[in-house]
Amino acid sequence: MFDLKQLGRLRTIALATWHARQLQAELASTAALPEEVFREAQAARAKMLRVLEYHMGDVADVAADLEYIRSGAGYQDVASDLRMLADLYEDRRVRPRIEEDARG
């Protein structure tokens, strides 16, 4: 829910968000990784997605996050996908399920 007390700051917040997005787009357009590193990152992303889907695919908010992560592509998306996946692994609901898995 939006806090109406923040309405006066909306223009500043919107401009800051736009500026951050412009910087991100500029960096993304010049991003370059060695192909081997990119392949390793994609493989890690795929494995993390499989593990989280197996353990948490039936939890609505986690499933929505996983669907969003699956929609990404490219260097910038893989980096942010890995960050989001790492955050999910650390989630208090997720971590115990993964740690208790006998398949290790």
C-alpha cells in the first residue's frame, strides 16, 4: 500500500529511479564476460532454479519469484538472477528445506 505522506516525494523518487535505470542500461550495453564465465553462471542459475522449484515450487510467492527469474536473459539478467536466487536460498522458509534434503 502506498503511504500518502510520501506523495510529496514522488517526483524525487521517480527521478532517482529513472536515473538509476539509465545508469544500469548504460552499463548493460557495455557488459562483456568471457564466454566460459557466462556459461558457468547460466549453469549455476539453472541448477539453483531446479533446486528451488523442487523444494519451494508450491509456495506462491516463491513460485512467482522463480517465474520472474526464468524470464531474464543476457549478462545483466544472469547477474541479478543469481543475486535473487542467492537471496531465496537464504530465506528462512527455504534454507531449512534445502539443508534437510538427504540427497545433499
